[in-house]
Amino acid sequence: MQENTTSMSRRNLLKTSAAVSAAAVMASLGTNYAHAAARETIRVGLIGCGGRGCGAAVDACTADPKVEIWALGDLFKDALERTEPDENGKPAARGAKPVLKAAIAEIQNGGKYAVTDDRCFVGWDAYKQVLAQDIDYVILATPPGFRPMMAAAAIEAGKHVFAEKPVAVDPVGCRKFMELGEAAAKKNLCLVAGTQRRHQEEYLKTIKQLQDGAIGDILAGYVYWMQGGTRGTPRKSGWSDVEWQIRNWPYFVWLSGDHIVEQHVHQADVMNWVMGGHPKQAMAMGGRAARFAPEFGQIYDHFCVEYEYDEGRRVYSLARQTEGAYGRIREQFVGTKGWAYAEGLIVNDKKRTRIPKGGSAYVQEHADLIAAIRAGKPLNEAQTVAESCLTAVMGRISAYTGRLVRWIDVTDPKGPFTNLDLWPKQLGFDTPLPIAPVPIPGQTPQA
């Protein structure tokens, strides 16, 4: 682990970054951006070298044989390379460098692992060092709380962006990401999000039919991400507050947004897509019924949200992470002439239609990004993914506080939650960061 020589402030970076400065963007419009129309080989940098980051890098290499994974960056050295005992007790190489090299080598007609030691970076500034390399696009796969800051730096550096979901964990970050979408468009840069259902063939075909009236006027929806338990990371001796929370990031709201944002954002995205926009308001409940150990931080383990859209239409949202409990991951919608599962089943008064499954959406989202880069026709998903994240954030705030939360409450300058920013004022390994208490509805003012 690298010594803590730098702390970071998202507020300062976002305030000063040319990526979010209208004046700077306008001044730069005459610049010939090198990556607006790409070379034949697409070089990719990876920031955040955990499982999802490595998975995205492999997906990019699977999507196109002329992709090269060019540079790696992570806060922790052991994310890049470490040695751990295997199942037989013998030392085994772990971390992104050996894992990616081996995985990419197994792809038939796939991309290339082209990382060298001098293009591997560790520490608080690792993301800046990756962005300084000669890459075409960057995969952002750090804990989500970092996403707005790092996306701003990437757009400022003139790089196309693949940003894993969620792209923000609070109203300030969500709105900032919308601004980044505008800045990317003005720089002719792609900004693609990890909401892969937008690239999934059966979802695209099904929702197109729903928009064309296959089940009549859509009246209501029911969306679910209900799964089994998850494992936290127990704190090790010598880990500071900040190090432990970042290594155990899914269980701290400032880093993950809680699982309603980090995971259930997929369903929020689908319901906004089908309903034709964001909800007007959210009323929710939730809590902790099964997870109480310290490694589960202060987040909830279940949520139930009623989202209201225009014309009084409603979507009911259930999210749960509970060991041994019933699971369901699905989006269902009901119309005046039938009903549908968004993943590929339409039932109306005439027939029952099953939409065949397509290929991997995780690969397709990179294929679509690469095609857009090569064509010089930017693909920009910032607005839709930011609205979906903010939809999930509304549900979390309502559950945490026990209040009805309206869209204007998180967007209007006078809204009670508009300025909610969960990012610590300063952040370094030596920064004291006590664990926030578990929210109590009716007592917690905002979170």
C-alpha cells in the first residue's frame, strides 16, 4: 500500500475542473481532440482494478480484437499484484496484472494485454497518471463515490469514458454527472455507463415494442433485485477508518449509495426507460433485518419503494440482500392491453411473445462504445444514467428519513436534499472517519 502523500477533495476538483466549467468548455471548442476519431487500435486504461474493473477490461477485449489494455491504476498496490495461497497452500499470483493477462490470453480472436510495469500506478493520484497515458478510453470502476470526480478528470483530459454504474451516490454527484454529459458532448467524447440493459438485445426489442403499444398504455410496474446474502470485509489490524471503509466500500453509503443505488439502479434505469422519464416522487421504507456485524457498515439490507410517475402511474420497487431468502431479479410492467417482462416476454390479448436472448450485454456495451469512437459519432448516456441514479437516491433518502421525497426536492435549488453531498471534506489514510450511525426513519434528517 502506498504511503498517504495526497488527500483529495471532490468539491475542489469539481469546482476547478475545466470539464465542468462552461467558460473553459467553450474556449476549447476549437481544439482538435485526438480521440474524437480513433486510430485502428483502441487503447484502454483501467482505473479501479477489482473484480468489476477486471471484468470490464476482459469484456472490452472480447468486444474487439484490436483493443489493447494499456494502463492500470488503483489506490492499493495489492489490487494490481499480490501473492496468496491457493487451495493447496502454495503461493499464487493474484491481482489485476496476472488475472487480466491470463484471462485476456484465453479470449479467441480477442484484444491484447499490453500493460507494462511503467504504466501501472498506485495511490491517490493513480487515476491522474492513467489519464496522462496515450489511451483512447478509460474504464472507471472504483467505488462509486469516486465516480463524478474521476469522470470530470477524464473528460478534462480528453478521454472517452466507460463509467461503471452507479455514476454517483448523492444528488450533488448525480447533477454533476449530468453536467459532465454536456461537457463531453461539446468535446465530441463518448460517455457510456455500465447500465448494460440499454445494450441488451432482448431488452431493446421488448421495450421498443412496449413503446409502440404492445400492451397498450402502461399503467404500473413492479421491479425487483432480491438476492441472497453478501460478504463484508472484516477490519484488519493497522487499517485506518478510511482504508477499511474503501476496502469494504459496498457497506458505506458515501462510497456505494447503499445497495438500492449500487445494485438496484439497474431496475431504476429500466423503469425510467419504460415509463418515459424520471418519477415525480418516491415514498419508501427499509431497514436492517438480517445484517448487523461491523463489516456491514451502516447500510440497510432491504428497501420497498413506491415511485409515482406522471398521470398517477406507479412502479413498486423491492430490493433485498438476505442470506437464505427468496430471490427475484426482474422488471414487470402492466398496461391496458396486457403485461410484459422487460427481459423478453410480452403477453397481450392476442398472443404471448417471447423475445430470444442475444449475446452478452457486458460485451455489447463496449462494442457499442468502440464503434462510436471509431465512427466519430459520440455515444452519450450521462443524462439517462444520472437520472436513474438520482431515482434510486430518492428511494434511499425516503427510506432513511421516513419522508416523501419529490424530484424537485433533489433538483430544485431550494429543495431540502438538493445540496446533499456525502463526500468527506478531506480524504486520506490518516483522516479520522467514524462510521455514521444506521439511519432511523423519522429521526435521520437526510442521508
